[in-house]
Amino acid sequence: MSRSSYNLKQALVVVTQDVLLLAELALAIYLGSRNPDDLSGIFLRTFIPLAALTVFASRLAIRRLTAASPTTVPTEA
């Protein structure tokens, strides 16, 4: 079983990504609820691009911070 470790900055990126994804989800649901007839369309047009951008940016940030610091936080695999 392989264990990966994140340094502290990478762990902060992951926490920030989680918070952003929850905020994007809430925003998409809120915007969709304002027009119930097109809830699905508004949700998909709002959430999917924002979530994809957030995940892409987070992965890029994590890769850039890979060797930044020797301080690590163990993760469960």
C-alpha cells in the first residue's frame, strides 16, 4: 500500500479547494432556485465550469508545491 504525504501548503490547498467546491455548489443551487423551470440547466452551466476550474487550479498548485517544504502531513490511502 502506497502512502502519499502532503506538505502543509499542499494540505491548505486541498482544504481551500473543498471550501471553494462547497461554495460553488451552494451558488449553483441558489442561482438555479431563482428560476425553477430551468434549474438543471442553470446548475450545470454554473457548477461544472467552476468546479472544473477549481479542481484544475488545485491540482496545478499541489504539483508546484510538491517539493516546496519538508514538513509533511500524512494522508490515509
